Amino acid sequence: MSQPIVISLAILIIIFLAILTFKLYLSRRLLITRYEPIIDVDKELSKVKEELIRATKEHEEILAKNAQQKTSLTQEYEQARATYETLKKEIALLEENLEDMSFGIYKPHFNFETSEIYKNKLEEIREKEKQLIREEKAAVCSIQWTVGGSAREGARMVKQNTKLFLRAFNGECDAALAKVSWNNITKMEERIRKSFEAINKLGTVHKISITEEFLGLKLDELRLTFEYEEKRHQEQEEQARIREQMREEEKAQREMEKAREEAEKEEDRYEKALEKARAEAEKASGEQLQELNERIQSLQAQVEEAQKQKERAISRAQLTKSGHIYVISNLGSFGEHVYKVGMTRRWEPMERVKELGDASVPFPFDVHAMIYSENAPELESSLHQFMNEGRVNLVNQRKEFFQVTLDEIEKFVKNRGFSIEFTKLAEAKEYRETLSLRMQQNTSPLQKKDDFPATLFSKPSTPESAS
């Protein structure tokens, strides 16, 4: 083959290869352009996976750190909460709060009959406290101190510190005694115990402590002080009750004496009129005589009635236990099924009911029954005992209000032989008229319920001050 042919073939092959290479290049570019998004997603997925793994590790580290912080904060919170509760309880011992009854109701430790016995016992307790201090048994030191090698100086130091601790403890006890009342007696007991513990804790360095015996005397002094004041209050209440009873007795006696005197005056006046009518009848005749005879009969009846009135007054005065038991209610003041059951020896028992409703309650009382008895105190006592479970005021027995039904009271009274009719419906006239007026005011476009004080629209459910 000639050389020119070979050269031509070589040139053709080169050209073919160049064309093929160009086509392959174009095909590759086309493929790259076409599948570029897919290639980028793979890269992005790989990158995201790496970042996700890194973020997961960081998140786990954060969670572990947060768990440690949470544990630490929980521990701090529990410690702070415990401190708060301790401080709250200690502060409560120093506060005067009538609504806080968390320390429970005090149960008496002594049951002496009179305040004088309490007073003597209190003096005896205080003398025992002084005796313990004199005998150095109120506070003791468990070791023998020396100061600068001197036992004498050590004893002097112990004596001074003991005196200081006792003064601090006595000061706390005196403060509790000065503030003790019915609503904080248990708090004051706790306060003295806390003071005892705190002062003894301060004394651990010097090994000095107040004795349990001295603490017991201080607690007894606190209880006796409280119970002494309570007994004095009870005695004053009893004296007030006796004075009120005496005033009622005096009023009843005056009323009965007045009724007797009036009956005697009526009797005397009618007898004089009767004598005059008889004298005139002796001289009269015809129709005039007939009129005088009728007048004589009328005057005789009036004389007999006046004599009966006088006998009743004398009889009531002689029967020192006779009187009336009243059953009354006050719907507007105390609500339904609350009744006052009391006794009066007044000649006119309704006067006592009017007195009760004059100033102590906003509405007058309604009378459901007025029961006369020759032994009114016994009937009243038995009625109160029967209704005792429904007593409204469990502390002051002078407040004679009971939550009970009229049917129960009526049944009890009739079973004891009294024939009396009870008025079951409470008229409550002023109260019902007040409700009616208020309804009219509320429906008026010029007035709304919010224009009035809230107390005007709330009905009390328990007696307050009526007695």
C-alpha cells in the first residue's frame, strides 16, 4: 500500500476518533446536565446525615446536661421547700390569726371547779419554777469547765451562761403567756417547745441545757394561765346570767304586783258601783228597776272577774317557778328551721318577745307557741336537753337557738301533757315585704342589684347576738 493511502487512512481515523470523542463529550455533558439534581441530592443527603448525626450527639449531650441541671434544681427546690415550711411554721407561732386553726383545738389539762383554785395552782407552779432555779436544776451543765486552768472561773462562766439562757427562755415563755388565747393556745405550747429546742441547741458548745422538768413547769404555767382566764370568763358569764335572771324575776314580781293592785282597784270600783246600783234598785220600779237589775248582774260578773284576776296574780306570785316557755323564730335573720326556745316569768310574756326583737335583730320575732307551766324551768331544761344536738352555739349555753322542726317540739311538749296549738307558718311580715320591695327595685330600669351593698342580698343562716 502506498504511503499516501496510509496517510489518508490515518487522517480519517484521527478525524473519526475526534468526532467520536466530541460526541462522547457532548453525551457526557448532556447526561451530567440531565442528572445533575440527582447527583446533588445524594450529596445533600450525605451532608444532612452527617449533620443529623452531629446534631443528635449535641442533643444527647444537652439532654444529659439538662438532666443533671434538673436533678440539681430538684434537690435545691426540695431543700428550699423544707426551709420554707420550717420558717412558715415558726412564723405561724408568732402570728395572731383567728382563722388559722391548723394546730387543733385545745383540750384542757386541768378541771378545777373555780378560778380561785386555778389561781392558787398557778402560784404553786411559779414557786416550783423559782425553787428549781435556786437549786440549779432549771438548767444544767454536763461537764466541769476550767478557764485559764481555774475551775472556779469555769464555774463562774457556767453560772453566767446558765443565767443568760434561763433569761432568754423565760422571756420567750412570758411573751407566750401574754399572748395566749383560745385560738392560739396550741401554737403557744409549740412556741415554748421551739424556744426550748433553739436555746438548748445554742448551749451545745458550752454543754449547757434547760431541763425537761423546767420545760414541763413552763407548759403547765401556760395551760393554767389560759384555763384560769377561761374559768374567769365562764364565771363572769354565769354571774351575768344570774343577774339577768334576777332582773327578769324582779320585773315579773313587779308586773304581778301591779296586776294584783289593778285587780284590787277594779274589784273595789265594781263593788262600789254594785252597791250604788243596789241602793238605786230599792227605790226604783218598772223599767228602771229592770235596767238596774241587768246592770247589777253585769257588775257582779265584773267583780267576780276582777277577783279571779287578783287570785291569779297572787297565785303566780306564790308559784316561784311558774312562767311561759316561748317558741319563736326569725326567718329574715336566721333562716328556716332555727328557733329560739326560752322562758319568761313575765305577767305578759309577749313583752319579753318584743324586747328580744327590738334591737338585736333586723326583723321582729314570730311566735309559734307560748306554753304556760307551773314549773317552767324544768320544762325549759328538758326541752333544751331534747334539742341539744341541734344547738346552734355549742359554746355559749345562754344562746338558746336550735336547728329543729316545729313538729318535733310540738310532739315533745304534747307528750308531757301540755295541750297547746302551734302556729306552723312564720308570718315574717317585715322580711317578706322587704323581699318584695327589693324585687321591685331590681326590676326597675333605673336600679340594679349591683347598686346595693352585697350584705343586703345575703341572708344570714346562724344567730349572732340575740339572747
